[in-house]
Amino acid sequence: MLPHDPSNQSVDVLVVDDDVAARMLMRAALEQGGFNVLEAANGVEAVEMFRQHRPSAVLMDVMMPVMDGFTACAELRKLPEGLFTPILMVTGCDDVESIKRAFIVQATDFVTKPINWLILGHRVRYMLRTREALEQLRRSRAHLAKAQRVARLGHWEWERKTGLLHCSEEMHDILGVRPESLAEMQKIYLEQTHPDDVDLVARSVIDALQQGRSYSIEHRLVMPDGVERAIRHQAEVARDVNGEVSEIMGTLQDVSEHKRIEEQIRRLAYYDALTNLPNRISFKERMQDLLARAARGGQLAAVMFIDLDRFKTINDTLGHTVGDSLLQEIAQRIRTCVRGGDAIARSADGAVARLGGDEFVVALHDISQPEDAARVARRMLAALAEPCHIEGHEIFASASIGVSVYPHDGEDLETLLKNADVAMYQAKYQGGNTFQFYTASMNVSALKRLNMENALRRALEREEFVLHFQPQVDMSGTVVGVEALLRWRHPELGLVSPVEFIPIAEETGLIIPIGAWVLREACRQGRRWHSAGFTALRMSVNISSRQFRQRDLLPMVREILQETAFTATFLELEITEGAIIQNTADTLANLQGLHEMGVRLAIDDFGTGYSSLSYLKRFPIDTLKIDRSFVSDLPDDANNAGITCAIIAIAHHLKLTVVAEGVENEAQLAFLNKHVCDGVQGFLFSKPLPADEIDRFMRSSLLCTRRLTR
């Protein structure tokens, strides 16, 4: 008797036999082994029972009425759930033909009569274990095939002795064909290999066959539809006891998607997304090669640092979308200006790179003299001078270009870039739209500027700024207002002119906190003078274009007025023409907001900028200030006299107050008085002075009256 096996408790076995006694004996033997037994008397019943219960194994007699065992076995194999179920055929001991037919209809095994009942349960159990092992193997193969499909990985094996070649399904899918022999596969494979890669593939395969060398290569396949695929091909060689090549096993993987992603990552790492130019990292790597070649050949090379002039104004005025389109157009123009002979040899676009923002850099190699770089710079400036038409806007762009030459201005990339940057700033200081070669003296100027920038960053916290004030006088001799002017009392340099530090403050953004300090201190001083009896005194404060574009301008002005308790109607903010025409929607909102607070608004240096009458009508302006350049030659210069008279007439027509700046002599004053200018400001009355000296000046206003009535 078989020992009881709990693991078989839930296993159903179907016994099929037309002999009731035989079924009873098989039931007894199987139940003793722990199996659940189902019974059927013929093949038809067996098929129906199988559909209903799906037993784990079937014992099938061969000879039965209605439907014999062979037919029933064949029918079970047609069912999805019966494809791999173990089927044990029961035949006579000398029935050889039945045994053959049993295997034809895909029976798993056979047992001959008379049956040894003691081992029947063991026979079924081993058959089930074999089925489970085969099932696990099928699952493993299915998982492997799925993994290979996901990885686009096929494999092949070739037995040298038999010549048999086995290729996986994924291998066939990658090739698009089904080669039956190694020779056929080699032929198809070489035909599909990219012409530039044929030698590599052929040499690798021949070495594997003849020399027994394993290989791992990457190459391209060109499919029949013309699509190009990137392939990673690896092969291992097995040897027999004599050391001869007996088998070659290889894998073929389609890595096209991987290569595409790699290329995307490479472009993100080495190329600028907006302009598709190489970025700083890529440029530095390529420049190392350029400088190495120049050093070996004793050649000259040049680095050109390019920065667009007033690009921020375009961005702020027309928006970043237009700004980005402009950068793309500029990049294309710069690239076109660099001839093939000027470019880094590794790549056609390698000569030009975008470092970020509106900064570009160009490398020129194999030049015979610095003038070659100058010719390229002139080409660039001429190309950029042509208008750009973007989204209905006609935009004129210009650039400042700095040039450093290898090896005169540096023997390494960082030095060349630094010196080209210094030369670019020198070009920008000269007004832009030009180029400058680097000279050693520029470093002195650049170092001075850097030191000033660093000192400027600490000047606020060290309380080094002071305000001076210049009186504004009306034609009756009364001081009606003062203009607050910023001065920097440097601990080492003394009183630094605003001409030196204001441009740096503008460029670095330091003008924002400095401007807020100026406004706060001016309002505090205005409040002091009002409390001292000068109750009608107006305080004028300059607002830079960068300050004016700040979104928090209105809250800042409101907060300072509340903090200092200074009346808004006695505050006049002076804004340049250039500042108010930028981004006119926001400009109008800011101007309207200030006007609603009661703050007066003045256009500073009127006549030197856009001088458009349209914005004078649209915007709530109170005062026009005639620039000193028109006043300086009065009354002798007829052109300046005509412009000054026109500005006064326009202002009065628009009911605006007009103040002339830079009045330095009696003749200028008399001319302005004659043409009914409302007020004047200049050295004729007073230079900018500290608050205590202005206080004394205002108390001695008889001096003003005497000069005006003389």
C-alpha cells in the first residue's frame, strides 16, 4: 500500500475505462496515494468530465466503446487546458501498435496490463512532478522571451559539428528574416549591415570562426524599409576537448531607442536647447583640442566674446517669446558669419557657442594674423545691423565683441575667455556696436571696476551713501524744490562721482536697494524741511528704468511715504523717456498708480530720448526737464535755442511745468526768463550741497531774488 501523501489531497485524477472492475481497482490504488478520483466509462464522457473538472492527470484505457482512448486523448489535446495535462495510456503488454499510436496522439506515457497497483500512485505522482517541471520551464522560457522582447534582445547558437543554427524569435524579428544556416545568416546580416560597418562585422565573425575570439561590437543595420537601427552584437566561443571551436553563442540587441535617448541626454548636456548651439561645457572641450593643435603647429587662434547691446530692454519691452526668437535669429547670423575655415574642425557648428543669456562665444583657429579675427568681427556687426522681423516687430540688434588672441593674450582657455570678456566690456563702455582687441591695460580697468562693484555691495550696510541736494528756482526767485542726488563717500577713494558707480549699480541690480534708500532718505529730509517752515518745498528724486520696471514699485513708494510721513503731493519722481516707453501697459499702470497717490511725475533729460508727443498725452506727466545739452550753448546756438523754445511751448500747451537744467550763466537765465520757462536748476544758483548747506541757502533766498531781478 502507498503511504498517505497530504500534498496530493487536492489533486484530481480522471480514470477512463469501460471496465467497472478496472476503474474500481484504479480508484482504490490512487485514493490510497491521496488523490481525488473522477471516473468516466468512455471517451465522450472523459472529454465532458475534463471540461467540467479540469483534472491534474488522466488515466485512459485504449479500447473503449463510443470513443476509444486514442480519439479521446487527441480531443483533450485540442483543449487549451488539456494541452499540457499528463495523460497515461493503459494498453496490453504486447500491444506495440497501441503504444506507437499513444505517442502519435501526444499521450504523456503508457502503462501495460496487468497493472502493478502498488506503483501506480508513484507513477502518477512522478508524472505530475514532470509536468510541473515542464510548466516551470515553459514559464521561464516565456518570461525570457518576454524580457528579450522588451529589451529587443535576440540570441543565436551555432553547432559547428552539425551545422545547426538556432535563432530566437526576437532574433528573427530584429533581422526581419528567418535564416536556416550560419552561412545564410551571415549573408543576410552583412547585406543589412551599414556599408561603413561591414568590415568591422565581417572581421569579428571571421576571427570568431577561425581564431576562436569572442567579440562585442556596436554597428548599424539598414532594414529593407530604409530604417536604420543601432545594434549591439556579442558572441562567445566554446571549445571542445581538443581546443577546437565547437560552438558559437551570440546575442543581438536593438539599442536604437537607447542610442536615441543617449543622444538626447548628450544634447541636453552639451547643447543649448534654445539655439541648438554648443553650450559652455561643449565649447570648453572643443577648445582644448583647438589649442592643442595650435600649440603643435605654432599657429594663432582667437576667442571672440559677444554680448548683445540692450537685450534686456527688448526682453522687457516685447516679452521673452520675442526675445527668444531674436536670440535664435542672432545665433544663426553669427554662425553664418563664421566661415568653414574659421570653424573648429570637429563640427561645423563648433566655432559658435551660447554661454547663456545673450552671451555668445566664437573660436577661430588657424588664423595667420589678428586682423583675420577683426574681419570676422566686422562681418558679425554688419550682419547684426540688419533688422530682424519677429512677430510683426522690426528689431535692430547690435553687439559688443571682445577678442583675445592665442598665444599673445593667454595660453589656456580660461585666460583667453577672461581676457575676451574684459575686451567685450571695453567695447560696451565705448557705446557698444563695436569690437575691441584685448590689451593688458584693460585688466587694470576691469580690476578697478570689480573692486568698485565689491565695495558698492557693502556700501549700503556700511552707511557710505549720502545725499546732496540742488535747488530748483522759479522765475520769481523762490526756491520751489530740490533734486536729491546720490553721492558715495568711499573710505579710501573719497567722494566717488555717480558717473563711475551708477552704471555698475544698474548693471548688477544694486540700483534697486540703493534707489529705495535714496527715496526713503529724501522723503525723511523733505519732512524735516517741511517741519522747519519750508512747507511748500518739493522733493525731486530720480527713479532708474530698472526701478521703474519693478512690480513692487507702487507698494514701495506708498510704504516709504507712510513711514516718513511725507506728503505725496510734494514728492516728484523723475523718470527718463527711455524708461516710460518700455512695456507701455505696465508703464501706464505704474504712472497711473503714482498719479492716484498724488505723486508728481517729471520727464528727466527731455529731448535726448524718444521725444514722442504721443506719450505726453497718454501718460499723467506733470513736468518736463530740458536737458542741459540744449541749455549749455544758449542763447548763441540757434538750433538749441529753437529746440528749447519748442519744448517750452509744447509743455505749456499740454499744461505741464517746464524746468531747465544746467543753467550756469546770466545769459542762459535771461533767455529762459524771456521765453517763460517755469523754473531753472544749475550752478548759477548752487551746485549740489549737503542738507545743512541747502538749509542755509534757502534761508538766504534774497541772493536768488537779486540775481533774477538784476
